[in-house]
Amino acid sequence: MKALAILSMLVATAQAAPPALEGLPLAELPKQQLPAKGCAAFLWTASGTRTLVAMATADPAQLRLSLGGTITDLARASAQGDPSFGFARSADYGSGDVTATLDMTVTARGDIKDGASVPEGTLRLDRKGQDGVVLPVVGLIGCT
């Protein structure tokens, strides 16, 4: 099955989100589209109700989050590890007083065309003057 079809089904099932997830500074992202070219990683919470919390794009290299209900794009500052589908094993993102680190395992699968799975990962969010949070994530990568 094409990654686009899988992503469309999963993203379309998202419900309206509360301002934050269980007391976290992150809120659910609304429906997101694949970029016109390149790949995007759609990341959901790994436990409980699957909630779309982040979307990373390979080009431009950025991470999209909803912080307190405001959609925020953080530019990639650095990456470590060999890239797969345009994503390194670990990447740091930041803008102003907000930084994030995304560590994820990218796994190519025979049943996903034009994409891959993210069976495990962590998203760390740090904001100046506030507690940092680490959230386990899983996801799918789709490419156009």
C-alpha cells in the first residue's frame, strides 16, 4: 500500500485536540499534507491514544509542532547519523527560546511504497525557563 494512502487514512482520523496533551506543552497537530517534493515524517504519541504531535520534513529540514495551540516550525540546526529518506538518526531543531531533539529509527518495509516506518523514537522539547519534556513517538514517512 502506498505511504500516501496510509498517511491520508491516519491523519484523516485525527480529532480536534485539547490545548495540550495530558499537561504537556505540546498539542495535537491538525491534518498535515505531504510536501510537494521530498519526504515527511508524521509522528504520533507511542502510547495511549495515538495523537499526531510532530511532522518533520527533509526539505526544508524542519520540525513542525503545536506549542500551546500555536503551530511552530523549528529549523534543523544539526544532524547525526547516516540519513535514511532524508532523516538522520538524531537531529536538533530550534528557533528562539525553543529547541527540540528528534531521535528516531527509520525502517524501510516491503509493504510501504514511497516511504518507511518509524517504529520507535523520542521527541525532546526544551523551552528557556521551563521544564524539558521527552515524549516517545512512532510514525510513518511518506515521500512524493
